[in-house]
Amino acid sequence: MQQTGFRYYDAVAFKRANPPRSAHTEFLRTGRIDRTPTWSATEKRYLSYEEVAERTGRKLERAGSITHGRINRFHQSIQFPRLIFHRTLAGTPHLGYCHITVAKSRFAEFENVQWAFYMANFQAEIGADSDHGEQFFDSISQKPGRMYFAVAITPAEEAGRLRIDSKIRGNGVLFRTDDPKLAMKNVLMLGAGNEALRKIIRAM
């Protein structure tokens, strides 16, 4: 994996090796305030991009599994397959997205629309590029955030790969939100088989 200007270090290990000390407690114990530095930059263990990507992936898939479980607990007639896998972004392995499930829904103008539901640990605009990959994201924010989205998909020319179906709503995006409750409602609406269930979901 090509490395760029980002550097990552093991913050958990660093904090354990350098526990915070209270100046007030130190004064009561010794009668003086210890003004020596509590850490040294040389003590930080910097992580490779591969290590960062691996840690990011574990967090994404754990969050994806929790999200999938919450969706499937809503109603026994709305059950989605568990298809959890992740991708991290090249050059910024602390950012990534997780595929959670895939299903088919019926729309007014389309009989069977296959779609996939994702969550990402960043905020971004959904681009118009129909290739299924990170180039699909535009204006990726460096601020902490989370994003949930579903896109219509169709088989690509390359065997085993999928691409965004831009025939659906112009760019293939069924919804995009940073609100986990709204994301859950949208997924459930896509999976609801009758109007009675949709009415219950709308009232959530």
C-alpha cells in the first residue's frame, strides 16, 4: 500500500505507557509541581498503513454487524442477508466503508432493483461516477463522522464485480444520511413487503 503524508501511531499503547498525572496530586505528595515532560515523541510506535487499514477494517465490520443485527430484529418478515466486508481508502487507511447487506426492491418504474447498503466512517458527497469503488466519493471530509447509504447495483463486465446502476435516480443513490435511525427506516422501507409494514416503519 502506497504511503502518503499521513503518519499513524498506536495511541492506545502510548496512553498506557504514559498515564495522565495530576499536578495537584503530585504537589501534595512531593511539595512541588513536576514540570518535566510526560512523553517523548520517540516513544511513539508509528504504524504502517497496512496496520492502520487492518484496525480500521475490524472496527468497520464490527459496526456493520451491529447495524445488520438491529435491522433484522425489527420484524421477522423483513430479513436481510448478512454480507459484511469492508474497503479502506488508498492513502488514508483510517477511512473506509463497510458493505452490510444486499437485496432487491420494487419501484414504480422498475420491477426488480438490486441494491446494496453501506456505512462509512467519513462524510462525503456521492459522485456521479458509475464505477463501484472509492472514486464514487467526492469531497471527502477530514472531520470525524459517519455516513449510511444505499445504492442500486448491477453486474459489471468484469466477472464477480458490481457497479452502480446509474439508471436508477440518475446516479444510483437510493438514500444517503448521517442519521443511523433514518438509515434504518430507509432500509426497512426498502425491505417492507406490504403497506401495513410501511405504515409502522413511517411511524418510527
